[in-house]
Amino acid sequence: MDMKRSSGILLHPTSLPGRFGIGDLGEYAYRFVDFLQQAEQSLWQVLPLGPTSYGDSPYQSPSTFAGNPNLISLDILVGDGYLSNDDFDDLPDFSTYRVDYGPVIEYHNRKLQTAFERFQEQADAEAGKAFKTFNKKNKAWLDDYALFMAIKDAHGGKSWTEWDDPDLVRYKKSAVKEARKAHKQAITYHQFTQWIFRKQWHALKEYAAERNILTMGDIPIFVAHDSSDVWGNQELFYLEEDGNPTVIAGVPPDYFSETGQRWGNPLYRWDVMKENGYAWWLERFQTTFELVDMVRVDHFRGFAAYWEIPASEETAVNGEWKAGPGMDFFRAVKEGIGELPIVAENLGVITPEVEELREAFDLPGMQVLQFAFDGECGSNTFLPHHYPHNTVVYTGTHDNNTTFGWWNSDEVHDGIKECVANYVGADHWTRIADGIHWKLIRMGSSSVADVFIVPLQDVLGFGSDTRMNTPGKGEGNWSWRFGEEELNHPAKDSLAFITRLFSRHPGASEERINY
């Protein structure tokens, strides 16, 4: 992928300010785009934009195609005429700095239901036609998603393998046809929320594009078992007769975990997918690229080889490596959709086969500066002097601690701190402790990597209490939000200065002096 020298900020929309308990696609999303522009940034990276389920994680979604209804701006719905300010007389005193998902979801669902009913009562011909056009265009994934959610709601949120009709569990045509009739109103509601989500997202994306800011999304390689993706496409996954997986995804034991990681996602039947030209995946990519300009593919190594664990196992120890679809898959994707604006997440233990696959399709990999100072100082491949141009460098990702939190954690011993000091030319690490986030930001921005991304928490110099996710921790993830006062933080100007200094600002390529 041909990328120009640029930089951006990693921030999921749920972290934006706002009065409704969770960030949304309204006023503060637009103000954040303005923040990006004022900071001379060219990219806004987000996490997966789908609905959340288990653990409120954007990586566990009931659909890889759908958008998260909780990101819908209720204020914009007032402007559309589907809600009024009087509808918010019961607005709870939501936290400014954390997302309390239970009450937030319940409140948003009630207001979206009200908006839907008003749409049905008073929508004009133009809006009605636009809604029907949307449903028709997105029929391939939307019909199953809306039906899945309608049935799931009717079953109190139970997983599809626990529904009371075995024929419906197995997605038998006759049962599905009857369910579409029985749940028609609920199906239309879920179609409505998807229509509104996309209307609001596309308007925001257009606003960003007008300011020369591109969006980068995120595709997890695997999908949640309790999803319309699996329920409606059971032949594409390794499943038992009752719909439960026979084998699941994860990673083997390593330095970080002696039992590995048992993710639980069902595994693809790549042989079946190959028979129809990987049509499901092509649709997945095409739908994603309607929402974002480029995408990070999480756990890219799974396309070369993946760790298969029997579903009966309680840990990831007793698994085995299986060959992924490899070159054949990406040839089909490239033929089907053309240019591949994909960033390959190639962190962890990466084999030569994985790098060969990535390089064959000119896909940039990732580097993380927090990983750069272990071992013999100067030899770690995450250090900037080892980078190729075709890479995306981060101070840390959504799975890392913030840079301040990392620096002050037990995992960063004096040897690591001394290496950082030596690398930046400080005479002792205590002299850089207060500004450690700017040291890593300067390091990433000055590198030869084509793209530099920094989480907003690191721009603002926040500590570990603002961390987005701690892998392996069951609760408290994905809930961080920042206050609107930070949109005027002086760090914006500091980031703009560094971005210009190292020629990552928009228009930098035209301004460079060549001797």
C-alpha cells in the first residue's frame, strides 16, 4: 500500500465527551475532527465500529457488518425531528469520564425506540424512500442482522444456540421465513438504527475528508460466535449439529501466559470459503471500506497460520497450528476489490511465512515503541533505527498501558528507563520522567515510518487510569472518556509543532526542499 508520510490519533468514538454517557457521532465528534486538523494530523484511527456484546468489547460484536447504535447522536435525531428536547427530561446524571454500559445502553435503546416510532408516524416520502434504498442496498448482511437481533431480543438476549426452535437455531429456510413475519416490526427497528448510524457516520467522515483527514478502521480476523455472521453462515464455520463450535481460536502458551489465550471464536472453514471465492470476506472488506478509508487487520498472522483449540479444552495449551488461506486469499481479495488499504497487525511471535505474506502484498506492518527497550539496548527491532518505511509506528495501542502508566509500572525497570534515556540523549532517566510521553511521540514522529499513530491519552499525558483495555482483565475495559475541556488542551499545539517539524503535516511532501 502506498502511504504518504503522515500521522494521526487513535481514539474510539465511545471515548468522546457528551451528555448521554457515551461518546457519539454528534457535536464532539466534529469538534474532535477540528482538534485533529488544528494539531496538523491526517488520520483518525478507531476501533471496530460494530455493536458490542460480551464485556462491552468492540472486538466481540453480534455483527461484523453493523454499526453500533449507541454511537448514534440523539441530539442529531432532534434535528431530524425524530426526538425532541423534552424527551431528555429523564436524562440520568451519567459519568463524564467513564461509560457505565448497562444504564447507557438501556437509555439509548429507549430513545432510539421512540425515534423509530416517530419516524414511522411522520417520515416524509424522501426519508421513506432513502430508508428503503438503504435496506435494499445492504440486504446481503442487514436482513440477517436485523432478524438475528429481533429474535435475540425476543429470547431475552440468549445466545442463538439456546433459542427454543431447533429449526431456527439451524437457520432452516422455513423457520427463518416464519420468523421474518413474526418479528417484522422489531426487524424494521434494527434496520432503522443501522440506517441512522450510517447517515451520521458518513456525514462525519465527509466532514473529516473536507479537512484532509482520513479514517482508519479495524477488522478483527475472527468473529464472535453469538453473531448473525455465524448464525446466518453456519456452513462457513466448524460447528456441531447444535451450532456450538467444535474448534476455537486462540494463541498458544508464551512468555506472557503459560496456558496461552483461549479466545473462543469459532474457526473458519477456509476450504468452503475458497469454493465460492471468499465471497463472505470480500463483502466484509467492501462494507468496511464504505465506512473507512483504510483498515488495520487484527491478528494478521492468522491468515498464514492459526492456533486451533478443541472447544472442549479449558485452556489454549492443547492446540495445534493450522495453515491459513495465505496467498490465495489475498490474491482473491485484491482481484475482488483492487487496492488493499490494509495495515497488518504483525505483533507477537511472527514467523517468516507471516512476513512473506505481508510483504508479497505490500502491506505495512506495525511497530510499538513501548516494546522497544527490552533486551540489549539498541538491538530491539521495535526501535526506530530498525524501521522500514512501509510501517505504522505507535507509542502504544488500545491494548497497551498509556505511556505514563507504562513508565510508572512494575514492568518498566531501571534498565529499560536507562535505555530510553540513552536513546534520547538524556544523562539520566529521571530527567525525562515528567515528559516521557513527548519523548516517545517525538521518537515516533521523527522515525522513517510512513505513518505515526498516538493514542489521545498519550497526547494529553494521562496515566494508567485512562487505559482503554487490559487484555485478560474481565471488567472495566473500553470505558474511558475524556472531558470536553481537553479539546482546548495546549498539547494540541505541541503535537502540531512536532508534526510540522518532522514533515508529517498535510502538504508536507509539497514543501520539502530537495537538494
